[in-house]
Amino acid sequence: MASAGVRAIVQAIDGRGRDVTERVQARDEVYADGYRQSRYQGHAAEPWAFTFDLGEAPGKPVRLWLDGWVFPAVAIAQAVEHDDLEMVLTRLEVETANGWRTLLDPMGFPPGKTKTMVVDTPPLPAGASKLRIVTTRWLHWDKVAWSTDLGGPGSSDVVVQARLEAASADLSYRGFSALTRPAPNGPHLFDYQRTSAESPWLPFPGRYTRFGDVRELLTDVDDRQVVIGPGDEIRVLFDARDLPPPKPGYTRTVFLESFGWDKDADRNTWKADSNLPLPFRAMSGYPFAPGESYPETPELDAYRERWLTRIVGPETPFTPVNRSGRTLSARP
């Protein structure tokens, strides 16, 4: 997805009426918000609005480029049950001569840590230049920009050069990156250059993929997974030497295509005392529906016997060990 003529907004007002235009001019870990916290994590005490002015009235659809993040929400069911909060997911409104009008409901939001969210709007009313995002979530905006060029599959700005397979993929034990937070209202980040062997999480007991070359398991989506635990790292390298250079004035964007599954040890997680049962492509959900189970085939039986040979037990929760019980080194 691409747009030409992307430009900055001319003014932004946060949920408390403060001018935060400078905060959303560049992606720089300086965030705008303005919600008032409730006692429920991730939920504002009341709906709040982030308002911004495009600076002109295009009178047609626009594409918004929104860089931001959302603090994870909990206790939604509890809040609704006790009727403590009005729940507004996220909607986009436009100011008209007759007041504010809904454009998109729901609009969506950037999940997790800071991401770029692209929103294509319906045609804006004649003379309209002000938009606002209304929500009860803890949303934080780093950069806001817009364009009237919606591009599309036929856009000359979208050029697909190549799809590269991994040249190598090595699984090893690395440790844990130091936790940092560059901005008080920004997401927690991780400093890859500073590591610790002390795990902040308890690993699931179970069988994990042996250390070493795992490229074979990453070539196809076939239920033969690389099963990794806390502190593990897959170092994947791609050979881009044969790609043609970008055209003058163009830059290359790299997308990492992955297919996987993450399981946590939350008290509400199904089977939270083990990394089993493994997920699989055809499952209708997790927990599995009645009658569903990980496929039993000769190929997958051989996969488990050959690859899932690293045993982590509850008696040694932080130390990867092999099947004989000997502690494994940081690298194979």
C-alpha cells in the first residue's frame, strides 16, 4: 500500500484540550494521548477524542497514516458487567456544519507496540478538514499524516521486486534483552545489545526444538514448527545480493512474512501448565473444538522424534536441557 503526496497535519489537540501538533509531526517516540485512566487497565474513565486538522478540505476520500500503539486492556467483561465504564472501541468522526458525524465505526487501532496504521476514509463532506478519533482505549499517537492519493493494486508506487527464502536459520539460546522505555507514555522496548540470563517468564515444561540449523522447518507451512521457549533466538539470514537496486528516488521496504503461534501462561490460557498441545493449521480455535487434535501422521511423528528433542522440565524452569538431562550450552 502506497501513497504519493503524503503531508503533515496542521494541528492536533489531545484528549485534554492541549495542542500536541509538534508531538505528531515525526515518528520519534514522542507521543500524544490525553485520556484519563480508570481502575481498569487499558480503559479510559470516559470517552476521549484525539482531534486533528488536515489544513485543507479535500472534499473526497483521504488516506490517513497513523503511527501509534495501544496499552493492552484487561477486565473488559468485569467493567461491562458492573456498568462502570462506557465502552467505545475506536471510531473516526468528521466535523461538518451540523456538528460531528461518524465516518468509520469501528475504525480499528494499531495493536501492540508502535505500528503504522493505514485508514482509507469515505468521501469527506465539502468544506470539512477536521477529523477526530473517539475511543475509551489507552491510545498513543506518534505521527499523523495524510494523502488524497489512495494508490491501490495498480499504483505505480507499488513495486514488488522479489520474495526471498531464508538462506540460513539457526536456533540457539541467547538470553533476554534489557527492558527500556524511551518515553513515559511510550511502549516498553528491548535493547538487543544488553542481555541477561535471568528469565522474567516461566517457560512451559515440554519438548522443544533442538538447537542448530532449523531452516528445513521454516520453508513451508506444514505443521512442522520450530518450538522455542524463553531466551531462545532464531537467527535468520536472507541473501539479497542479486536483487536489482531501487530506482532513483525510491527506497526498499522489507516485509517479514511469518506463520506461527504464541502461547502464554496467563491463568485463563488453556493448558497453561505445558507447551502442549501444539497448534496446527486446520484447528478451528484454541482450545480445540471437540474431536480436534494435532494431526497424527507418519511424517509428523518423525518430525517430533527428530526435532523436538530438547526437554524443559518443571524442576529446572529456566535452564534448557537435553533429553539426557545435561545442561545445554548457549550455542550448539
